Amino acid sequence: MTFTIPFDNSYARLPEAFFTRQDPQPVAAPHLLAFNEDLARLMAITPGEVDEMAQVFAGNDIPDGATPLSQLYSGHQFGTYNPQLGDGRAVLLGETVGTDGVRRDIQLKGSGRTPYSRGGDGRAWLGPVLREYVVSEAMHALGIPTTRALAAVETGEQVFRESPLPGAVLTRVASSHLRVGTFQVFAARGQTENLRQLTRYAIERHYPQADGPMGLLRAVSEAQARLIAQWMSVGFIHGVMNTDNCSIAGETIDYGPCAFMDSYHPNTVYSSIDRMGRYAYANQADIAVWNMAQFATALIQQMTSRDAGVEEATEIVHAMPGLIQTAWLTRFGAKLGLAQAEEGDQALIGDLLTCMVEGQADFTNTFRALGTVAARDQFLDPQAFDAWEAGWKDRAAREEDALATLHAANPSVIPRNHRIEQLIEAAVTGDYAPFHRLNAVLSTPYADHPDATDLTRPPTESEVVQATFCGT
């Protein structure tokens, strides 16, 4: 086998209460759709023949050094605790330590039934696989911590949802797949020693400077605060911020019904399963704090002095809204070209957002166009924007180079929902050109793309995507 992955599998050395050893289920006729050569190089993976890689990334061949397993976890789903979840359609092949010294998981998603499938088929259809590939790689290019896509394979089999659909497997890469829910399951079961061992493992792997359970809570809370501000700054809506989808590494994970806003409104929801708007755009900061409160509750169960733990955890969780707000102001200040914070900046940002709601302005294109005549064209009532712009220009004049700052903070292109739906529709017919083209353009999101202006425009009325779906 010329295709080699230099595995070094630390999670598989933990007690077997943490997972179930599980091979992926083979598929009929795997076909490699995409392989991320840049990521493979970073992970010290040696590529092989296309057919050889298709067999591995489909789960038909287990590469040397892999220790396939499915991880156990639980979690709060839309606020209700589910005592056992786990990898219901995923198998962790193992880990590599890359050329940059970073340890990363390699996971097959859509690789068949596991003991945690809860009656599901363990498979994925092509649409969600391509969506996660495109959006996760776009997030990486935007500079936002995220899981990444190493490969996508079509299986040659159909999966059945509302109708028969082409099956696929995504190879997902993450700093780890440790979640808040990984801690919750041991806390809920009273398995204190497993909880302690998991805490030690998480600290060693992600936050070696952290001192004990509360040090871990503080580090994860800070990482989550930064992440939420980054999401908000690009108009990203995760769509399903359950605790089992909340990464301890501070990465964006589990791209199910995710979406980027077109016209700005703080109450925007796309997820078809979020009927009450729990995970709407503007609620994401509050939910991140709520998730950290659940994390704190789990971590405290291992502490000898729980009263002291509760006191420290309360202080950490209560400080988190301030961390998010500080990070948010930094991000949105940069989006206005303001590198040096001044009193009044928050009001200036808020006034623009209010104007954008009333004017139904496109989130991405409005910020990108600031300082040009194209900005006012985003608004139903350009005169309302004109009044705001006059004050902004006065403020921006005190910056060294406001336009350079805002262009570095505002992408010209994002993975818009209608373009993703269109590439999925094309792929189902066997046409992958839109998928590859969108990936190529999104790899440099802060550059201008004069040959791809169609990818930067908002949807027409007939193209608007009203709801996004989890895909399970």
C-alpha cells in the first residue's frame, strides 16, 4: 500500500468505557470525489492511488495503524438531556501528529451502524457530506477554528430518507472529537474516575497550561467566547448548538443545518428542527454560556470540595458574557475599519445593524462594500444609510487605514445557502463542477473575485433557501 497514514492513537489507549471498538461497514462501489491535498500534507499523510484512497475513505479497507472506534457521549439536545448518544454514524480511525506538531483525529462520517445508532442506518447521503466539506473548509479559510474535510467518497449505494438518495462518506479531521457531552455522560453515571481521567486527557491534549477541572473550564470558556464572536462576525448560524455539538477544543463541529445569513436579521433561523428559534443567530452567545454551565456542572462532580468548585465555576461562567462581548466588539470594530477602540464604537456598530435590519441589507456585501458607493445599494432606503455613513466616516478618519482594516475583516464571498443547494442538485446528477468551483473560490475569501461575481450575490426570490436540514 503506497497510501500511508502515520497513526499515533492516544484516545484508543483510554479505558474501553470511553468507546466501542467498531469497524466501518464496507460499501459497494466507492468513488473518490475530493481529496484535500494541503491538509494531507500538513498531517504527514502520503497519498496513494485514487482507487486505493477511495477504499480507505469509504471504510472498505482499514489502513495499517488504525484503531477504529466509536466514541461514547451524551448531551442536552434543544435543552433536554439525552443520557446516551455517541457516534451513531461515525468511526474514529485514529490520530496523526502533523508536521506542525498538532495532533488531529481522522474520522469517517457516514460509515455505517454502531452501537450508538439508535435505530438509524449509520449512513449519510451526498448532500450533507458536500455541505460539510464546503462549509468547514470555508470556515478554515475565513480563519475560524473548525473541523476540516480530508476527503469525500460516493459509496455507490443508496440511502433512504424521504426518498432514495446517493450515499457518501466524509472524512473529517478535528483537533479532537471531545465534546461537553463526553464529560456529561460520565458525570451523569457517577463514574468519577472516568471523569477524572477524561479531564486529565483533555488538559494534556488541548490546554496543558490549565490547572485541574476549573482550569479546563476557564480555558474552554475562553475558546468558546472567541469562537462565538467569530461566528457572529461572518453571519454564521450553527443551527444545532446542543452540548454534544460543543467542542472542548473550541472548534466549530457538526455542520448539520448550518447556514450563513443573506439579509441581516438577528432572529434569523434556518434549521428545520429549530422550531422555537433556540439557536437563532442572536441567541448563539447566550447558548454558548448555557453550554459552559452544563460543562461546569459535569466537571464539578469529580471535585473533592464541590462547594469551592461551584463558587469558582460560577465566577467563570458569569464572566463569559463579558468575554464574548469584548471579542464581539473587536471583531465588529474591525469590520468597520476601526483598529483602535473608542467610546461610542459599540453604538456606531449597533446603529448600522439596526439600519441593515430596516433596510433588509445583505450582511456580507454591506460590510465588504463600506467606503464605496456600492454600500448604499444594499439598502431599501439608501438615505437611512447615508445618515449613518456620515458619522462613520468621521470616526474612520481617525484610523490609520480604515479601508485596509475592514477589507481584512470582511470576506467578499461566503458559502451562500442557495449556491450550496445548487451544487448538491448538480452533484446528484453526476456534475461536480459547481462543487469544485465553489471550493476553489472560497479558499481565498478575503480576495476580490471578478470572475466569480455570481457567487457573491444574494439569492433571487426564487433561490431563497427557507430551511436547512440535518441530513441524518
